[in-house]
Amino acid sequence: MAVGTAKSAKFHLVLPVNNLPCDIPTEVPISLSDKVALRQIRPEDLATITADENFDAVQLKGSTYTITVDDYDVEGDWNVALSSVLAAAFSLNVYSEEQAISVDSAYVIRTLRKRTVSERRDLPHHHHGKKGPFKITKGTDFSSTETLFSSVQIALEKHRALALTLSRFNSSLGRVSSQDRLIDLCISLESVFQSQTEITFQFSLFNSLLAETDPAKRHTIFKLLKKLYGQRSNLVHGSKELDEDWFNEAWPSLVAIAKAAILRKVDFLAQHDHDAWKEHLEQLALGIFDG
């Protein structure tokens, strides 16, 4: 069946999650909106959807999940769908204990029950990640998941460049090498404040202001971020190798800082225009307000 020949038919966008294993709470589906959710799928159903693929047999033996976009507009803008996928992946990764949700293909299907595949699409590279374990942090409260997803979508609509911030954060969690993880995380945090001068200082200052409201703790984060950006500069310019011991020890703290800083920007953009973001950072730096 050609896509778009039956306008009355309901279509869904189904994105198989590649991570092995997935440690997801029993509260599934995890709703992100009235149309987008993380769902568990029976292996045989996934096999039906991906019948034309050499799908990993190991995955079919265990619990398998999909990000599903219901009532998908097959005649709509593909970039809008990609934006929803990026927002969904980031929103789930905020709750991740380690790794990132990995999805690399999308299937347009007609009704979930009949599972007639109308189209298969590869996703852009920034949705990829290593297919290692994905684990939701124990005790996660999903009551604000839909609010977060909505805020991310609004922020992306207002400022398309935020896609770089989110996608580089997502990919940093899924990279195999420490060097790639560091560089992707730095690119993500650089794009939070977008400056071309005094990068090291502003990178450390603004992200520490965004990530921590307690002034006593900000200096510790500031120094950690300066060290991070120094390591990034050494790698990019080839002057020194990465201090692996330091990086592995600091990585959980760096990820937490990045999550906090990015979420602050998302929350701001959900309520204000992007043109006010630079002034907001300046007011934070000047101590005009702490919020």
C-alpha cells in the first residue's frame, strides 16, 4: 500500500529501542503526550513489523520496547516527526541511570493490530547510540514526564538550534570512546550559551550558574567545568591525551550538570522567547536573581 492512499486510515510511527537490556519500570507505557509513549511490544509483533530486517535474534528473546507516535501524519513534514523523536529520546534520557535510548529506524505502520508496514526510514545519526543497557533511575517519579516532553517540544519550536544541544547530549551518553563522549558533551554545553569569545570562562560560568542554585556549590562545578573544557581543548588540538582516570570519575557529575543546565534552558524557552536568553544569563551572572 502506498503511503497516503488511504487518508481515513490511522498510521503510527514505531521506533524499536535497540538497547540490550532495557531496565524499565513496570509503569509502561510511559506516556510523553497523548500521542507519544514508550511501550513494551511482544517480540513476535516486533518481528512482524521488522520482517524485512535481519533483526537481532537475542533482542527478540527478551523484553522489547518502542517509542510510538500515534496518529502519525503520513503526508506531514518529516522534520516535525524527527523533532518529536528527539524530544522523546531526550525526555527519557533525563531519567536514565546510564547510557541513552538508542533508536536508528522508524516504521510507518497502518494500525497497530494489522501492522501493515507502509514505509521504513533511517533516522539521522544523532539518534544512534551503542546498544548497551538502558536503565531508568530507581524510584523515578513519572508524574512530570508529559510536562517535560511538552516543554522540550515548545522549546524546539521556538529555537531550532536547541536540537544540536539535545542530540549531542543524547549521543554523549551512547558513545563508546571517552574522547567522543567528552567532545559531544562539550558541544552540547557550548550550545547552551552560544558565545564566540572567552569560551572557557563563559562555558564554566554560565553552565555552573544554570546547573546549581546554591552559590556555595557553584564554585566546585565551575572548576570541574574548567577542567572539562581544558581536556576538550587538549584533545581537539592534539596537545595532550585525555586524563581517563579523571574523566571516568567525573563523568557521572558531568552528566548531572549537563542535564540540569539543559533543563534550565528548556524551561526558560518554554516560557520566554529565545531573544531574552542572553540577557537572562547576564542577569544570573550579575546576581540580579538566582532563579
